[in-house]
Amino acid sequence: MKNIVIIGNGISGITAARHIRKLSDDIITVISAETKHFFSRTALMYIYMSHMKFEHTKPYEDWFWQKNKINLVQDYVLSVDTDNKSLQLKEGGELNYDVLILGTGSKPNKFGWPGQDLKGVQGMYSYQDLENMEVYTEKINRAVIVGGGLIGIEMAEMLLSRNIPVTFLVREASFILFV
């Protein structure tokens, strides 16, 4: 029996865990520094706009994890030692593995701009980003969004739902936005 460790509690990590479970009785451990259970990231905007509650964004019932023998470790991986097949965790010491799967997702680009690390300057990728957005937009009069991709447009819709005017900064010569 193998000890399979998956870093990441998003769609790729949980899909891997589900398919491994269908094929084997190996030990499966998912490490998440974010939330207790997998959720639909694309629904974060609907939580902010009060169209949904967080508990409605979970694609699986809470019993899914125990029924499928998927262990959850809520911690942050500080380092990976591939020679010794071990992980150093921020809170929980060391964790050994036979197979390691990285399902860590993405993070926003940073370009070295002045002010990019100030409070309130953020992307929208995690549940913590949603919590921060709730705090940082509570008493603002205006917002600036850098980038006109899908997440930028979703953030504009979110802010406009609370009557917060938005300025887009995009590098393209022209930009069409249908609101």
C-alpha cells in the first residue's frame, strides 16, 4: 500500500484523489493551507455579491472525505525533500510520502510595481482573498483593477454590485466591456 500525498485542495488535487481512490486502497492525504474542504473557486464572486453562501460552493457533501478515506492535513508545506520523500510542514513537523502530487494552482502575477504589496492590493484566487476583499472594500469609494482578464472582469462585477466605481488598467490599445 502506497502513501500518496497531494499538496493542494483545489480541483486538480481533489480530482486526482477521487480517481486514485477509485483504483486503489492506497493511503491518500491532501494538504491544504486554505480551507477545510474543496470548493468551487468560480463561485467566490457570488459569495461576495450575496447570491450564494460559502457552504453552497462545496461540490461534495462533508461525508465524502471520510467515506472515500481521504485524509486532510490543514497546514502549509515549507519544503519538499525529494531525496528522502518527505515534506516539512509549517505547523505539523514532517510528513513522509511514497508518491507526491502537486496540485497547488495559480497565483497572481507581481511585476515589482510600487505599492503592489500594500493592504488591499490583491488577486482573487482563494477563500482568504475573498475574506480580505470583504474587509478592504468595506469603506472604499473607488477601486482600480489591473488586468482585463476573466478574474479582473469578475472583480469589477463584484465591486459594482456594491456600487463601488471601478477603473480598469489594461495594456491593450482598446478594451470592450459589456455591462
